[in-house]
Amino acid sequence: DAEITQSPRHKITETGRQVTLACHQTWNHNNMFWYRQDLGHGLRLIHYSYGVQDTNKGEVSDGYSVSRSNTEDLPLTLESAASSQTSVYFCASSGGLAGGPLGNEQFFGPGTRLTVL
Amino acid sequence: KNQVEQSPQSLIILEGKNCTLQCNYTVSPFSNLRWYKQDTGRGPVSLTIMTFSENTKSNGRYTATLDADTKQSSLHITASQLSDSASYICVVRAGGGADGLTFGKGTHLIIQP
């Protein structure tokens, strides 16, 4: 069955370190997204991609970067981790045209809980 | 600014009872509205999608309604089960693009035996 996976599921790191969170989907979806989820906030969009070599900034992109070298993967990198980046991170993917009339359903991964000490 | 407000923030009900969750939005132009269920420690999963022309849609014991004039949606859960304990997130899409999604903060529902 097609799926979307994230690794690691839990990560503890120190302030200033570079961290990369992996996201892999086997849906063959064009569109991939990274969100963070914090208490008191809804899911907030960090970066997204509509296809290979395409990346776009979301609402809370400062301090994060992504690259899309193939269809299946969209790794999220924290350049220099800060305590404010302690959060749960979700990757999602969707098929078809992102701006299509039904706004194709996004399928979410299980999340990565990141703690920055 | 596009906003999605959900109420209540949290809700505790007894198993077998019904409940209704509310979602008010100020998103323009409106494209569609989804309700997601998020179990603890997992990613959200779509329950239903509502487009402008739809008033009611059911998915098993879940029934979503949409009033596009008042910009309100509700999710009604019938004969609740312990497995319904989760957060329910309302997500509204404006016209086009990934950054056209606005997420509510969710309602945390607890079903007690």
C-alpha cells in the first residue's frame, strides 16, 4: 500500500546544530508539504513543493530549508536549531494539481517530535 | 486575513452520546472545507470535504454541514465511541495553491466510558 513516512519519529538536539528531518512518500504525488504543530496553534505551513526542483516558502519558513531532488522525498533542514523550533513536524503529500477545484486531499505522515535543548 | 475558528476547544462526553463541533471561517474566496481527525501521536486523516454547493455530507457516524452564507460548518458525531477520542481539525481552502489552506486549532474530544 502507498504510504508517507517520516524519520526519525523522535529527535533531541542541541541549539545551533543542523538537523534534517526525512519525509518519503510512495503515492507518486507531485505536491509535498511540511507543517509544524504547536499547542495553541493550528498546523502552520513551513515549505512546500509542487514537483521536482520546485520549492516554496510557507507562513513560517525562517530557519528552515527544503530541497526536492526526486518525487518521493522532501527533506526538511533546520540550519541552526533554536529552542523555538521545538515542535511536532508533519509532512504531507497530495496528488494532481495543487490548485485544482477540490484542493486534493493531503495525506499526512505520522509526525516527528523534535526537541531542541 | 483568512481565519478559521473552532469551538469548543475541548469537549468531554460519555460514550454513546452525540456531539457537535463548530467551525466558523473568514476565508475568501472559498473553495472547500475539510474536517480532519487527528488521533494522539498521529497525523491528521481526512473525514469529509465540503464544497460550496454542498450542505450536508455523511461518513458513517460523522455528518458535516456547511452554511456558505454564514460561513459556518459543523461536524456531528452520532453514538460516540471510545475510538472517537481525538482532535478534530477544520481546514478551509481559499482559491488555489498550497498556501491557500487555513487550519483551525482543533477541538480536542474525549469520550469517557
